[in-house]
Amino acid sequence: WRWQRLRGLSDSGPGALSEPETRIAYRLISRLHPDISIWFHQHLDVVDESGGSLAIERHFAALTDLRLARLPREPGSFVGWENHRFRAGTAFVVELPAGTLDSVTAARFARAVVAVTQR
């Protein structure tokens, strides 16, 4: 959705759905129509206001002790497509802290995933 060619750190590939992992995710999400999708990236240490349910994003940020912020929109992003296509659900990006998560932090993130998906 709204794909355009990007280069550099955000290389988009040669066309919409051109990358194998993107096609796999597209088929899975198109089949399941999930209520919530959480896309984990690294390393900005923030929950992105990704265009889905702000209440869910805010709740996840509070549970994980991450700040909530609106990051720049990448044209053709999966989260943007998912929020546009499946308006009854919500998709958002969690930018993990840099480095390896220790077991306590990983457990906190796991509990947050369970909490927001069981609302």
C-alpha cells in the first residue's frame, strides 16, 4: 500500500512484495486477519504510534517501560498496509533497545504481548 522505491538503510527492494519474507507475511496476514500484529524491530527503544489503536500502543508502551512516539512513516510499510487493509485490527511497531535483551526484559516483553492480545 503506497509502495515506492527506497534506497539506503530502508531499501524497499525492486517492487511491492518483491522480497520472499514479505510475500510470506502478506499471505499469512491476508489469511488470518489478525486482531493485533506486533512488529519487532531494533534499536530505537520506542513503541511507534503506527496508525492502529493508540490505546493498545499506549498500553504496550506502559507495560514495557518504553516511550510512545510517532516515527517517520515509510511508504509501503507492512504496518501501514495492515492498518489500512484490516481496519478492525491494529498493527504496530516496537523498536527494541539496542543489544541483546536480558531474560528479565524479554519476560516483560512477552507478558506485554500476552496482555495486549488478551484484552
